[in-house]
Amino acid sequence: MVLATSDRASAAEEPTAVACQFEHMPLMLFILRGGMGADDNTVQIGQSEPLKLSVGSSLMSATQGNQDLTFSLRLPANVSVSAPGNDTMSYFGECISSFQPD
């Protein structure tokens, strides 16, 4: 799955929802409202409160506590988790999206 962040996706009336299940991680729900560079995109990890999600041209990022999360939804989808004093860990998984191209 490749995440679409085109003008069409950002101009859509409804946000795009992407659900991802990465190994050893709770289900993650991405809500993309404004597309790349917008400040209203979020990611919810499990049952936690949604986090602000920064969307770039090929990667997305969020911070939860002292952990930095970097997401790539290109195949194979993965998330890298880093925290001060710890090695960066990468987890792979699968994603599905509500975005339906014409």
C-alpha cells in the first residue's frame, strides 16, 4: 500500500483513514485530514489519545512520551521507534486505507 498524499486526498471532504498493524505493536489508526504539511493529521496507537502526526513526502512522524515514531507506509509498511539511550527498533506490518482512487 502506498499512501496517497496528493491534492485530491487533501481536498477530499472526508479525511482518509489508514489502519496499520505492525508486529509487536497495538493497532494504529492514522487520520489524514489536511495531507502533507497540515497540522491536523493524527495517529492513534491502541486506545491512547491521538497524537499529532507530521506528514512528509515519504515519511510520517509522531512523538509519544520520550519515543519518536517514524512511519513509512510504502511496502513493506514499517515503523521505527527511537528513544534517548536506546537502539532504534523497526517493526513491519500491513495497512489498509479508506482512500479509493478513481
